[in-house]
Amino acid sequence: MGIGASAGGIPALEGFFRHLPEDSGMAFIIVTHLSPERPSQLHEVVGRYTSNPVSVAEDGAEVRPNNVYVMPEGMILTMADGRLRLRPEDPIHRERKPIDVFFASMAEDQGENAVGIVMSGGDGDGTLGVKAIKERGGITMAQTGDGSGPRNPEMPHSAIASGLIDFAEPVERMPEKLVRLRADIDAFVGLADGEKDRRRIDEARQLQGDIARLLRSHTGHDFSGYKDKTFMRRVERRMKVVQLTTVDAYLQRLKDHPGEVMALFRDLLINVTNFFRDSDAFATLKSQVIPNLFVGRGADETIRLWVPGCATGEEVYSLGILMREEMDGLDVVPKVQIFATDIDDEALGAARAGRYPEALLAGVAPERLKRFFRRDGASLVVSKEVREMCIFSPHSVISDPPFSRMDLVSCRNLLIYFGGELQDRVIPTFHYALKPGGYLFLGTSEGVSRHGDLFAPLDKQHRIFQSRDHGGPRRLPMTLDASASRTRQDVAERPSDATGVQLRQQVETQVLERHAPAHVVITHEGDALYFSANTGRYLEMPRGAPNRHIFDLARREFRADLRAALRETMETGRPAARHVLMLDRDGATGNMIGMSIEPLDGPTGNETLFLVLFNPLGKWRQSGTDEGAEAEAHEAEAALERELRDVRERLQSTVEEYETALEEVKSSNEELVSVNEEAQSTNEELEASREEMQSLNEELSTINAELERSVDRLDSANTDLKNLYAATRIATVFLDRDLVIRNFTPAAGAFFNIRDSDIGRPLMDLAGALQYPDLEAEVRKVFRSDNLLERRLAPDDDGLHILVRLVPYRNRDDGIDGVVITLVDISSLAQAEEQQKVLISELNHRVKNMLSVVISIANATRKTSSSMDEFGERLIGRLHGMSRAYSLLSRSDWTKVAIGDLVRAEAEAFGADRISADGPEIALTPQQALSLGMVVHEMATNAAKYGALSSDDGRVDVVWQADGDRLRLKWVEKDGPEVHSPKRKGFGLALIEGQIRSQMDGDAEISFPPAGFMLELSFRIER
């Protein structure tokens, strides 16, 4: 796993490896921003707390468990095929994001086994890397504040803010999380692999059905049609994160914690997208499709594009850039609208902002970066001319009504997440949304092979297709109904034994297929809606275009009887039956067919449907012998009578139809026929318009929602600006090129006497309190030079110091439309400058005094030292004593230092457990603290050489107390060697007495009892 940290992250790494078990079974690769002298320190820190081998990464080195690899300085580290790869940095363009580079390569190489950890560091390095790891199912971690860091929180905070971090933990807790993940990894193997274990297949499908229902109830989106393996890989990942090893436990967690449902929803929405991903495909789109969209389009027409599943908008803006490049070369430029939709509101928010880190635009050509992006801090923002073409809106391609009349639909890398059934619903939706001849742009792993009747391939390699036109109005395809859709789990829940309703359905299905007569369901106009099996004997497909009219499909023998029976049934509402002789090809044999028509029972909507049944009655044969002539004559006579009766009925029906038709002809005329045809045409147009209106309503709702969000953002921005003006209290006036007031902040009124009614008036017409006679001339100078100008005005009568800043006011085309005048009261800054001068003078004085003391100590030490080594040792020790006192003073900003801190600081240098300090908290001035520090140092040094601290059992007690305005301190040595009064006073005692009497204006009493040396001193303290 990869660990990203900066030089300041060494304490975090120390805390991490301190808590790591000896045999974790994991390899660690540390990628850092280190200066050349720091790798050795990193090796020392990491090696101190782990027995695992720690080595500098080498090119081609195989990554082994329980090893730690460190990125060498000046190299870029990546991973491929389980091995480390190194390449030197470009000395001119130094890589500023080495952690992102390594994390991305590790995610590509290790997939679900990758773990990325972001520790202390500056900048946002690592954020894009954890995005790549999360997209491929890996685990992500980031350091939070506790224990050892983070000292530089920018890197982990940036990663956490991206929403892609699974565990935000202190470094001390990370090893425990990793070990538990490692221990549970076997529980997840095979859950998404449907070929290894049949039991796991059923378990995974059941889990997917249950989870899909929970997701639908919480989010309103149906994931039952997603591919099994893709869905279960995301579920596996969440199970690892929450550290659950059974599907039942995870399902229960989803039921008990709605937040986990939303976390899984977010993981399911993660998709891989970049600017101009698959650059060859976009190049083909630019050359073969984009120009065709503009052919024959006028300035008042609109080219419409739809990008479903747009995620964070990279694909949308890539298309927008291609469209804008094509528009730049046209004389007549039509409008372009790009509708971008997704079900992820957070991703849509990022897409609307159009702000991306520079590393995400690695695939964008430099000329496009310069033309279509502007830099804003560390990010790049899409230009306004491209963003204005794009409309982002929440929309589900599965369940919401689709858009219509589109010229291009770009849906890349979304269908790969859908199962076959879901794809069969979505692809016809795209066909409906496109105009005839419109284009469909899919990802490299997607296609429309099962819908070749709807789309013709334009470029198979790059997945560009063109919509086929079948003539007639396009019908809105059936979309998934979230409330009525059934998952595979619904089928899986049926009992395996065929009992009850299931058995009945199975029996009825088999009886209908094998024993029921052939039948057709028709409308009152004769249009066939449903065909059963075995209807081929009675119906024939006519020549020409496909036709569903029953009177055209029926064999010639049935047509007249079909018309008569249908008319009879429509008039009486009762079944009507006919017998029809259907001859074979030889004409000598045939079959008598019983044909009946009856109204169809049950719910059929507003239209009455009819059921036509064909029932064979038996064979008919023409005899060729004399035997049985009489029987055959009787049979023929009966047949002739039946036929005569049928002919009479047909004739009567024909006469009635003729009379009716005659009356209709008489009552009609050519004008009415024309009107009827026009009305029929109008009705069809209205039907098509109704469907288009439905799509237009959806688009209007989308645009209205976008406008509402824009208005809300504008209101919020205006409110933020008002509060910013009020909070900063900076006087600002906005002028146009004629020095007319465009706007101003409330604080500007104190300088120019401006009121709201003055907007639109020239600033120079106002009488202001600001003493700035050169204002107009310098404003004109800013217009000419196009540069910022600053002036510091002399103090006014009230002693105010004013800083005036004149900045060009730039429009969206980067032209100058005016000037912004900013006035800042810097009186406090002026006072701070004066105070700084005083402090510098004081510092010079203190440095001078300190150097004098050092020189004095050096001279005295030199006189009492017998050799240079002794001189150096004594001098360095005394300077260290001064250094400790100075260190305490620096921490307190040279105010006051407590006696206890001073004594304990010296005690730590000579053994804190052998020098005790006891007394109240009393603060000393800097001069007293320095002098007393020298005294304590000399006492401790003498005790270590000759006194109590020179023996193992000796100790020193230091006690002090306040007596009025004086401090009394006693130094007592015990249990050391026997003490004798020296014959002459050495330099140490002279220094002690000199510091107490001359520097502290105090008294000192020194005694040498046999039990141990003793010093009592007193001096005046300042309260």
C-alpha cells in the first residue's frame, strides 16, 4: 500500500510504524516530498519501530510483503506488474504531485488490493490519487488531528474534502484498521465472481435484490438492472470498509443505518471520466460528426446534445470545446445546447462549477488549455463561453422521461454498468431521443449489437452510431417503473417446488401451446395485436411493407367470412361463427375450418378487442369411384345446401354493407373527404406534438430548475458580498471609464460622502474629506498603464494613515472597463512600524549586553583555565547555561520566567531525579532570570565536579520563598563527599557572588559544613 507524506510527515510515519505489528503481511511504499538530506532521517525513524526491511526503492524491484520501500530523492516512482518503476525527474519541469502519480499507477496495477494513505503535507498532493484508487475498488485513508499530527494538514484535509476517503483516522489507529482488513479479506473472495461457487452466486443475487430495494426506497433510483459483478464489487468494498464479513450482517447494517445506504449509493455512482478520454475517439467525432451537425443550420436554429450520466462534467465540457472550435470557423453560427444529466447531485454541483485541479487536465492540449480555461489559484476553470452552452440537471435515464429531438447523444462508460435487460430499455430510449439520422457516441467497451435495427454503425472502432429512420412518428419506449419493476431476486424468491399458482400457470401455458386452437387478437378496425402459435396455416405475410391488418394477412378463403363475422360481433356483441373450406394445393382435398370471433373479456383499456379462433373440423376429400355414389350424393347435396346457406348469408351481409356504403357515399362529398384526411393528418401531428411537448416540458423543467439554482447562487453571492463589505470595513468605490460611480461599499461614505443616490454621478463632483488632490490624474494613469497603483497618504488632522490602491476593473473579456479605488486605514500598521523600531532598538541593546556578558565570562574563564581543552569545556558549559535561560525567555516573549522552570531546565542537564526544586510560582524579569540561570548553572557544575553530584548517592535540594518584596533561595547539597572550606575562592564562587551582588543587587551567604555545600541568597523581586 502507498503512504503519501511530506517532510513534515516524519512524526506521523513514526507514529504509524510504532503501532504496526511485526508481521502485517503487507508491503508499504512511502512517497514523500523530501529534501536531499531527509531520506536518511526517514530510514532511521521507520527502521526504529519496525523489524521489516527498509530500503530505497530500486527500478524493477519486486514488491514483497512485510517490506518497506522509500522513494529516492529526484526520482518519480510508479508500479507495474507488481514491481516498482523509477524514472528521473525532469530538471526543468519538476513533478509537484509525486504521490498522485504513484497512487494512480498503484490503483491501475493492484486494483482492489490497493490502499492509499495520505498523511501530513502541504498542497493537495494525493487527492487525485485516492480518486483513482477509489474508482478501482481500493481502500483510502487520511490522517486526522490526534497524537502525532498532522503538522501540515493541507494534504489530508484536501483528500477528506473530496469525499473519497473511507477512513479518516489518527495515524496511531491506522495499523489496527489495516490488520483487521487483512484478516477479513478471505471472507470477500468470490462474492462477485459467479463462476467459482454456485452457493455464492445465489447468495450474491439474493443480496443484490434486497439491497436494490433498500436503495430504491432511500434514493428513488433502481439498481436492480446493474451488472451483477459490478454491483457486488461495490458491495464488497463497502463490507471491507465497515469490516463486516457476512452478507446478512451487511444487509442488517443497511437496514439499521441509512447513512450506509447513502455511502453505498455514492460508491455505485463512481465512474471513470476524464477530459477527452480516448483521444482517438474524440478526434474521430470531431472530424466525422461535429461538422455534420452544423450543415444547413441557420443562426436561429439550435443544435441539441444530451450527455446522460455526465458525472463531474469532464465529458460535457470536452464536447463543448469541440463544438466551440467548430463554431469559431463558421460565418453563420447556430445556437448550441448541451443537456448534461446525472442522478448524483454532488457530482452535478462539481460539474456546474467547472473547476478542476490541473492534474485532471493532463489530456488537454496546451492550446486548448490556454483557449478554454482560466487559472484560479491552484485550479483551472472552464471558460464562460463553454459553460454557457451546458445545462446540468438531475435526471435518471432509466425511469425519467427522455429528452427528444437531439442531434447527438453521448453516453460513454455508463452502459457497462447495466445488465442486458436494462441496456435493452436504455438503448431504444436513446433512439427515441435522437432525430432521424442523429448520432450516438458510446464508450470503447459498449455497443448496440442487439439493436442493429435502430442504429447503423458509422465508426465501429470508436463506437459512433447513427440513428435509423423507420418512418412514421417515433413512440416513447417503455421505461422502468421503480414501483413495479421486478429484480432477479423476485424470481429467485419463488419456491423451487411447482405447487399452487405456479403449477397452475405451468399447466395452462403448456395446454395453450399444445392443444388450444390458433387465435389472433384484433381491434375493431382489424389490426392484429397478438398472434398465438400455429397461425401460419391461416395467415400469410403479404408483399411490400410489413402489415398487421388481419384482412390482408388472412388467406383468401377467410377474408369475406372474417369481415362478415367481425361486423356481426360488433353489432350484436355476441360471438359469430363461420365454416370455411380450405383446399389443399391439388384442389381434391382440404380441411373444413371452424372460424369464430368473440369480444375479448377482461380489462383492455378504452378500446374493445376481439378474439379470432381457427378450429379444424376435419378432412374433406373429392371421391373418384362409383362406390358409395348415393352416400356421396347425399353428402354433396348437404354440402351444397350448407354452401348455399353460407352464400345467402354472405350475400345478405354484402347487400347490407353495400346499402350502408351507398348511404355513406351519398352523405359524403369530396370536401368532407378532404377535411377528414386533413383532420386525420392533424390528429397524427397532434399526437406527435404531444409527445414532443412532454419532452419539452421536461427540458423546460430542467432549464427552470437551472435558472432557480442560478438565481439562488446569485442571491447567495450578493448576500456574501454585502457581508464581506460589512465585515472587512474596507472602503471601495467602483468607477467606469468616465469616472462615474458604479457601486461602492458602506465604508466609502466616510471618505467621499457618498450616498446611494450618488450612483451614476462622477466621483470628482463630490466634496469628500479625503485629502488626495492627485486622484483623478492617477486614475487616468492606471487606464493608460494597465497596472496597479498604490499611494500612502500623509496623516490627516486625526492622525489617520490611509493606503489608496487603484486597480483596473476588468470585464469578462479581460478588457478595462473602469477602475476600483480601495482605501484602507493602516493607522495600526503605522503604529506597529513605530513599535517595531522600538523593539529593534531594545533588541540591539539586549544583544549588546549579552555579548558583553559573554566576553566577560570568556575572559574570566581563560584566566582560570590551565589548558585550551579546559577553557573550551568551561566556556561551552557556561554558554549552554545562558542558552537555556535565553530559551525560556524566548518562549515567554522576553516577559518573565518562573523560578521553577529555570531551576528544572538546569536540573535536566545534570540529572533531574537528583536535583529537587520546591517553592511557589514566582516570575523573574529577563535580567534576573539570566543572572539566576548563570548562578544555578555554576552551582550545578561545581556540585557535579566536587560536591554532592560527584557521588552516586548525593543529591541537591533547592527551595525558595518570598519574604515581602524579596526572594530567599537556598541551595543545599547532601550525601556527597565531605566538604572543606577552600583556601582561596575560585572563579566559580566569584562569578556567583558577582552575579548576585552586582547584577541582581542581592546578598549571598556561602558556607561549607561537612555534610555538604550550602548557599543562601536573597534579592528584590518585582511584582
